[in-house]
Amino acid sequence: MFRKLISLDEAKEKIAGAVSTKPIGIEKISSSKAVGRVLAEDIVSPMPVPPFHRSTVDGYAVISKDTVGAEEDNPTLLKLIGRVDVGEISPLTIENGNAAEIVTGAPLPACADAVVMLEHTTTEEKGKLLIYRSVAQNENVMMRGSDIRKNETVLKSGTALSSRELGVLAALGFTQVKVLKQPKVAVISTGAEIVEPGKPLPPGKIYDINTATLTAAVLECSGEPINFGIVEGDDAESLRKTVKMAIDAADIVITSGGVSVGTKDLIPEIVSELAKTGLVVHGVAVKPGKPVAVGIVKKKPVFSLPGHPTSSLLMFHLLVRPILLKIAGKQEEPPNIVKAINAVRLFSAVGRRTFIAVTLSRDHKDRWLTFPVATGQSGAITTLAKADGYVELRETQQFIEAGGEVTVFLFNPIE
């Protein structure tokens, strides 16, 4: 039996007090593989960007004063002395009365300080250029260092790298970057009834769901999953050996199954024995997900989650995910929520925090309505696959009446 069910808030508090969430180290990796990783250093620009004055349009590089007074009926005449293409520093020098053809992105030739757009000009024979609109100094020019200044701190340590930040690194010529190490997370499934997907399915067996869902959940939290496969739930020696190997190989261990109060539920006893100081948590007053155990072995947390897929994934998000994100150096995003109206009465498990998966639809008043997912058993993975989100009932709530307003915590943003 569970010694005593504790509240979800108390479980979180106990875990926070027992588990270190400090980053586990720093590594230098290729910036091409750094998407989603967290910077472990400030990035200071070694150069200005752009590194030269460059044209932002196709046209003609000029000295701006030469164009003063140019109008449709009174064009200014300049002499063309050459052309500037991208990827080259032109040897041309623009003097008063001269101009050079230039393409978008090309460096301005010496002494030019503006670019006249192509559509405001015409050319004549013998290298003559007519300009029908004046330009101001630096018009149609991106100035050297106007995007990034030399020695400017462009990215701060602790920044999660996305395609935008990686573009900045590329603009500065970086090919490697220091990032926080990702926590290694061992994933172990237990149970005599589960079989690895892809293998033949004997009678009375089911495919292992938890390895797939928990591995994906670890990846979503910037962890590095290590799959330890399936262990027979009633083989104490194999379980003990696998858990010990996982603890040595990873920073966090997650098991699923074998954590309730049956005679074959051996995981809590094994983790408690390895932890030496007992379990931090054993049993949480929630539904689904009550049979949860947490122990600390060699200063590493071992999260033993229920075998039922929905319960397992829910408890991962409630208890493991916040820890993983902190170790990875990431901030937990505020939940996506919508306000909705209950279509039917929702009941709680008295004395336990209750999570009910729901779908959403619009009514004739364009309000969101919630409907509990029909297959709302903890063993049904389709509960989460079909649901848009969940409604949370506190321990003191017995039910929420039909027609009452609720907050729906969304699994994904909705249209």
C-alpha cells in the first residue's frame, strides 16, 4: 500500500527540494546542430555587419550632391565610368560628375555616398547617364556596421537558439558555439504484457507505448533520451540491474509500470533500496496518475511513473518536465489556455486533483464548449490523441456543473 498519498503541490515541493536543477555542464558543438540548444556564452561580434557600405537597390552609385535639382523635366547628366557587381571590391573611385552602375548588395565604390534607383534614370550612348530624381546622402545604402557593430554583444548566454539566432551566428562567421549540455534521460518500460513495436504480437500482449511517448516528451524538453528497452515487471534482479545501469549512464532515470501496489509492482522497493534514504514521493493524490514514486540515487532522480500510457505521460508533464527544462537551461512557457463552457457535468475523484481530457467545439454563440473524451480511461492512449486539452478539478471540488465556465489547458494552440 502507499504509505500516504500527498497532494500534487506537496509532491512538486518535495521534488524541488531533493533534485538539483543546475545545468550539468557546457560543450562546444557545430552551430549547424545547435537549434534548440541554450547558449552558454555571450556572443560578441568580431566584425561589423555588413562589413562594407552596400547598395540596397539596383541603380547607380553617385555623389549625392551631384543630383541636387534633378527632376523629370530637368535631369542631371553624369558620366558612367564602370560597373560594380556583388562579391567584389571595385577599384573605381567616384568623382564629381561621375557614376557607376551597381547591383543590389554590391559594395559602394570609393567616394560614392548614395545610390540612384535604376527606374529614376536613363542611359544614352557614349556612357551618358540621365538622372530624374535627386538622392540624399546615404540614400539606398546600408551603412557598414548598421546591422551589427564590431564588439557588440549580439546574443546573451541563456538564449535558446532558433533559426533566427543561428542566422546571426552565420552572419558573424561562427561555425561552433558553446551550449549547455543536454541532460541524458534513461527510459525504461516494465511489464510482462508489453512487446517492442515492430515485433510479432503474441496473444495477450500489447505493444509498448510508453517508450515512444516518453522518449518524444524528453526530446521536447531538450533532453537526450537513452532507450533501455523493456524489462519483465516481475524479474527483480533484471529490474535492479537495469535501473543501476541506467543511473550510471544518465542524469535522470524514468521508468514506467510496476509502480502500483500489486505483488509484481517492484519498482518502488528497488528504487527505495538503491536510494538508501527511501523515496521522496510515493503516491500522489491525483487522477489519473496516483501510483508515482520518486527517489534520489547517486544524486540523480529516478521517476517511476504509472504503466498506463495516459497516466504516465500526464505525470511526466506535471513532475518531470519542469525539472528537465530547468536543467537544460530553458524557461517553462506559460500554458496555452482558453475559457470554455461545460457541455456536461464533470465529476472529480473526491480528495484528489483530477484531470479530465476534453475536446472543444463552438456553439451558436461562438463560445467554446468542452466535452470529455469518451475513452477517458488511463490505459487508453487515444484519450490524449483525441483531446484538445484538459480541465483540472481541485481536490476540494466534487464536480463542475454543465453550463459552468472552465479553463481548458491546451495540448497545442487551436485555430
